[in-house]
Amino acid sequence: MKKEIHERLERKGWKLGNAEDFLGLAADEVAMVETRLRIASAVRELRANQALTQTQVAEKVGSSQSRVARVEAADESVALDLLVRTFFALGASRQDLARVIG
């Protein structure tokens, strides 16, 4: 955000920050959220690059299309192991995972 806009908003009483500030997240919580988001984004990208539907990915991991949609959205109801399992089911390696979360 441009500095002058930032200053003008603060003068009007707005408090500017990021999600970490707003939600009062600890460093480990921020790391977990960022990790989930990165893996979810990588799953979505891999699926798109392979021209697969969410239903086809669901069949690969033994899940449902709606669950794959939640994986791709990094929904908090999706366990981290399902995010990683889906990533691997799309042909990614442990080295790919390290690059994604690194």
C-alpha cells in the first residue's frame, strides 16, 4: 500500500497490519497456515497442469470431489496428511514437497 494512503488511513483511526497481527497468531501458527496454503496451491497447480478434474484426483486418493476442493482451498477441516497424500498422488516427490514448503 502506498505510504500516503497508509498514513491517511491511520490518521482516520484505522489500524493496518496483516492476518498475523489481526488474529494474534504465534509464529508456529503462522508457519502452519503458510505451509497449508503452499501445499494446497501446489496441489491445485499440479492438477491443472495434468488437466485432471477434482473428481479424478479424488479417485486417486480415495476421497470425494468435495474433499479435494477443500484440499485445494487449504480448508482447516482437511488434515495435513491428506494435503500431503494428495500432493504425492499427483506424482510429486519429497523433494518437490521440500521446495514447496521451503
